[in-house]
Amino acid sequence: MKRLLALLLLCFAGMLHAQSLQFSQVKLVTNQETVPAGKVWKLTGCAYSSNITGMISTGQSAGVSSNSDAFIQINGQNRAVRSVRAAGGFNHASGVVWETNWPLWLPAGATLSAGSGVGEISVIEFTVVP
């Protein structure tokens, strides 16, 4: 029975084709770039090109309202990486800041660029090793 189990495990292990990732480089992406064939990109964060605005008031009747979003573009589509909603006045102010959870992974052939409110995207490139 033990031999049969060992044989089955060896056969199953032979059917699996494991891949691993090998570090290639670290880069900052601003303009559109494509993940090269045989590579994957790990997006670890971004540097924003605009500050969070709003939530500033200088008198009792002052009121501030602001919406501020930051985007990256993946395959030509905007993806929000930060969203800010703020409103209020001198006596009462409220706001919400949301940021994406990093990392994000992109496969070979995907395109990436910085969008509105993003200066550059931090990327770690890996080579897929069969």
C-alpha cells in the first residue's frame, strides 16, 4: 500500500509544472509601458502628483467641498488608486480618504501608465522561470 501511494505521488508530481519568479529589476513607470513577454510586474505603490485638497475653513460660514481622485491606467482603463471626499465648514467638517491595497500584479502583455493625480508607479519586474 505504501509503495502504491508513493508511486501515485510521484506520478502526480510529474504532472505538475511549477514555475518560479526571478527578480529582474525595479523601475518607475510614468508613460505607457507594456509588460514584456516572459515577465510579470508587481506594482508596489505610486507617488502622487497632487496633494489632497479640501477640509480647510477660515470662518464660521466658510464651507469647503472637494473631490480628489488619483488614477493609474491598466490596459487603457482608469483604475482609482486614491479617492478623497471632503465637505464641511468651520464648526463641522468631515472627510473620507480611500487608497488601494498594494501590491497589484500584471501579466505579460498588459499595459501600464500613470494617470491623473499620479506622478509615477513603483514596479518590481520578475522573469517567469519554467
